[in-house]
Amino acid sequence: MKQHDKLLTICEGAICVAVALALSYIKIPMGVAFGGFGGSIDLVMIPIIIYAVRRGLSWGIGAGLVFGTLKYFLAGGVAASWQSMLLDYSLAYAAVGFAGLFKNRPRGLVPGAICGCIARFIIHYISGVTIYAQYMPEEFMGMNMTASAVYSLLYNGTYMLPNTVLAVVVCAILTRPLRKFIMNEEKG
């Protein structure tokens, strides 16, 4: 990669992280409503998905990692420990960068959004099964909770499913207008 292209890629990443951080202040809280610690419906993954699909896996993971860490410190992050901060913010948003697996695909935004959202969910699920299992209530959503795996699936699903649907819909809407940008054809 040429020096100019690398600088442009870094600047685009910084802009996408900044936009995602600004979007993190516009949210619908969900997890607390269900008796948990957090989780919300928002648009923060969209800029990371767009960047990852445009620039690729490693750049997308890097941007997600930076965003997740900044989100914890600057946008009211909630964590039970440093391990949960690492999993639920830094690594979870880094996982959104897996959308970069769909780089150079003109219609890569939708499958990229699905991939990035599933990857983020997996990290949150692991956090729920390992770290947050000690906080599992006896009853959740009208069901008796006996397994942290079920609790984590239900709890994280309350906000990740709507976030995934939202990300896929927005990415589907943006696929056509951003095609040239995603494919790096906007210069010509």
C-alpha cells in the first residue's frame, strides 16, 4: 500500500470511528429494561461496517477496536470488571470488523452487516456466559433461569437482534448509493 493510500485509509477510519462515537449518544436503551446491565439499539455499527467492507478485515477490526474502547470511556460504558470492558466493548466492536470479509464485493454491505453483527453477538454471548453468569436472575422474561447459556442468549438477543435488523436494513438502503465508494471507484 502506498504511503498516500495508507494515510487516506487511516483518515477514513478515524472519521468512521468519530461518526460511530457521535451516533453512540443517540440510542434506545434495552438491556436495563429487561433487568440487566445495558445494551441498546443504535446505529453505531453502520460506519464500522462501511469502513470494514471498503478497507478489509484488518482495518475493520482495528477501527472497531478503537471505537469500542473509546465508547467505553467516552460514552458511559458499563462493565462489571476490566474483563467485561474488554469483551463487551473493545473485542465486541472489533468483531464488527469481520464485515471486512466482504471487501471488494459491490453488494458486500448486507452480508458484511450480518457477519459483523453475528461476530459481535458471539463476543457478548461469551461475556454473558462467563462474566455475567454470576448476576443471572432466577427469573428472566417470565422464564426460570438455570443455565447462563440460555440467559446470555436471551439477554443479548434483546438488543442484538434489533441492532442486527437495523444494521442490515440501513446497509441495504446504502448499498446502491455507496457502491462506487465501497469499490474504490469514486476517483475516476
